[in-house]
Amino acid sequence: MVKRTVVVFVLLGLVSLTADMVYEGARSVGGAYVEGLGGPPLASAIVGAGDLLGYVFRFVSAVVASYL
């Protein structure tokens, strides 16, 4: 029973690892994808600004949560 639990745990970890690699890889080529579709540079800038805003909110919420 313990061996089966370890196997399931390792397999779920591998699934999570591959999902993270696909997700982060897709995020890294987002600007080039918009450019390849013929989108204006402003669209890539808006996507980048949205990412930056998300990171700023994440940082601020972490600071607030550490003081609660």
C-alpha cells in the first residue's frame, strides 16, 4: 500500500511539472505570438503591462498578508 502511494505521489508530481512547463512556456512566447498574428505592438505592450500589474498586486498582497 505504501509503495502504491509513493508511485501515485511521484506521478502526480510529474504531471504538475509538465503542466507548469507548458504553461510558463506558453506565457513566454505570448508577445511573439501576437506579433506573428499581425497584432499591433500596442497589444503586446498591454499584455506586458497586465503581467506587471499582476506581479505588483501579488507583491502588495503578500506584504499585507504578512502583517495580518
